[in-house]
Amino acid sequence: VQLQASGGGLVQPGGSLRLSCSASGSIFSINSMGWYRQAPGKRRELVAGIPWSGSPNYADSVKGRFTISRDNAKNTVYLQMNSLKPEDTAVYYCRADGGSPPRGYWGQGTQVTVSS
């Protein structure tokens, strides 16, 4: 499975960005995807996940502001980020899980900077 992330950039506080993650390769083996982020000096953390069966889940810090969704036809998962805050600044990574035996696949990171 190969993952291609895009959509990061510089935005002012209160602004919005949409991240995209396109999957290719053995996508039939995927059963969930998600977005993680890592700020300088901090551990990588889950931001939002979307299982193929079940409801999306979100970190408490982004609930009500971020929305994860997927387009099956495009094999793409999106992260709509609204009301961005400076503390959302991080490198955002796309991840897919699945396969047998189960494993995780990472995309390259995309930088999100929230600053005035």
C-alpha cells in the first residue's frame, strides 16, 4: 500500500485546510485509515481515524473542528480542518491499517502551520 498525502500549508488562526490522502497498491487489504500529527518535540498522536466498518473517531482536541471522510471511488481519505489554532501546527501523517498479518502503512508527512 502506498499513501500520498497533500494539502498542508500556512493558514491564519481560525482558518481552514483540507488534507487529502490517496491510497494505491493493495488497497483491498485496508480496513481503516487515519491522520496522525507530530509537533516538534512531541510524540506522534492520532488526530482522526475512519474504520471501514464503524464510526469515525477523533482526538478530544479536534472534536467539533475536524472532520474525516473518505471517497471510495477515489481511494482517498480527507481531513477537513476548521477553526485552526496555533497548537494544531504539526506535520500531519496519513496511515492505513490492514493486511494479513495486520500492519500499518505510513504516507509522507505534510506540514500544517497555523500562525498569524
